[in-house]
Amino acid sequence: MPDIERRIRQAIAPSQLRQWLTLNPTRAYRDIILDWLGIGLGLAIAAQFQTLWSYAIAILIIGNRQYALFILAHDAIHGALHPNRRLNDSLARWLVYGPMFMALEDARRNHLQHHRHMGTPADPDRYLHTFEGKNSPFAFLLYCSGLATFGKTVLKVTPFGLMTSRRLPTPTSNTGATPPQNPLKDYVKQRLPVLIWQPLLIWLFWLSPLPIWAYLLLWVFPIYALVFVPDEIRAFCDHGVLRHPASSGDSLRLVSFRPPLWEAAMFAPHHMHYHAEHHLWPAIPHYKLHLAHGAVRDRREITVRPSYLGFLWRVVRSLPLTDKTAVISGN
């Protein structure tokens, strides 16, 4: 995979790449504010009507905007949210990860390892991309519910998850990771935004017209149902290949989507569907990925799919995969 990525990158003129990599700091503020306003709208609807349908609508709005914020923090992992690195990290820590029980350092460590090793057994996210443990319709649907991978994914993005790895990365600019000397201390320090935000959110729900249990229904539940689950599904779609065994598809895991707008909003807000382009140039901000897509979409090394749900349906119909069905099923 590194050789494939290198070949594509070399075809792009440096002047063109510099244009793609230029960050607009105003865009970071605008995107974050609009996503938080969407969350506020969902909470206002729930507080105003306090009916089952208003709660359902609020969950959909809040969860989708939480996911949009989560994708913005993904840009921050690569320094692509704001040109000031300290501000880039602070925006992600305090306005995204803290409210959603997460830590920037753990997300960055895991995600940069994914970029470095994508398409190889060393990828920490490989279990999301292959058919290991989901090579039947039932097992695949269980995966799509999030239940099959929740524990493993949550553990993976903590210092304790790093302890379970067979090898500890050394501190390098490539990995962005440092082996934890005191995992519990690091865990608490990195989650200071979480420790501040969660009592604050509970207090705000207590002050609001909503019942206190609405914190669980309208804030915690959407993080699972509309952030974690769609992101696990998207991660599979963005690198999953209908090939068996998994190694036979490793050269084909650069995938982008051109989905309908409603699918993009559900599975890939903030242009996350241009995923092959993101892997080629992780520092490109989300609002310029379409420029890179226009330059590389016709290359044979990149697969462009029209629909997330269409691909998922194709997967279900193709399972279980065997050596023979891999050839018939294609990508």
C-alpha cells in the first residue's frame, strides 16, 4: 500500500498540493459553531415538546451533529482543523472529545498507526476492514449494530488498550505516540476535558425543563447509536473489499464514495466520503478533499463507490465469502 500511495502522490504537482493543504481558520470556527447550534436545536425541540416524537427527532439531530463534530476532530488529529497547532488541539479536546467521553491523544495515537499501516496486518483498525468475525449475514449485521466491536474499539483508544498490544510504539513524528509510563495517570490527565464536561452537562440538564434522565437519552445514547455505530460502518465501507482471504484485497483498500447527500450526512459528514484522498494526503482539510478527488478519481488504484447502503447490501448478499466468490464478487 505505501508504494501505491507514493505513486499517486508523485503524480500531483507541488503547487497544486500546496493549494489543497492551505487551511482556513475561519472555517474551523464556522463548522464547530454550526454543529453545536444543531445540537442546541435538537435539545430545544425536546425541551419544548417533551413527547416521544420530539425525543426521537432530537436524538437524530443531536447524534448526527455529534458525529459531524467527531469528524472535525478527525481533521484535528492530522493538524487539519486550524493552522495554529495548539488551537487545533484545544478545539478538538474541549469542544469535541471532552463532551463525548474521548481523549485527543488516544485518538491520535491509534489513528496515525492506522494511516501508517493501512492494508497490512499491523493496522490497529484491520479488524474493522476485513471479514474476520463477520463472514456470514448474521455476523455482519451484528457488526453493523456495533455490539460486536464496541468493547474492542473503546479499549483500543485508551492507554490500557496500548498495554494490550504486543509492541509499544516509540515516540516518533510518524506515530505521534509515546508508550505510557503510568497508564492510569495518563488516562486521567488526558480526560480532564471529559471530567469537566460531563458534570457540566448533567448540571445543565438538571437546570433545563427536561428530566435529568434526558442526559442519558439525549446525550449519551446518541454517541453510541449515531456516532460510534455509523463510524464503525463507514470504517468498514471505506476499506472493506469483497475478497477472501483478506490479504488478497490489501492493494484495493483505497476507497472513496460519491453517495447521495442524505447518505453522506448519515455516514460521512464533512466530506469524509472522500476517504482515499484523505489517506493520500491526511493534512488536507475536509473542505478541500473534493479538489483532490477530482485529480485522482479516475486512477485504477482507487475504487469509487456510489452508495454506502448499496455496498452494504451487496456485502450481505455475497456472504459468506470464499476463495471462489472473491473473484466473482470483485471489489
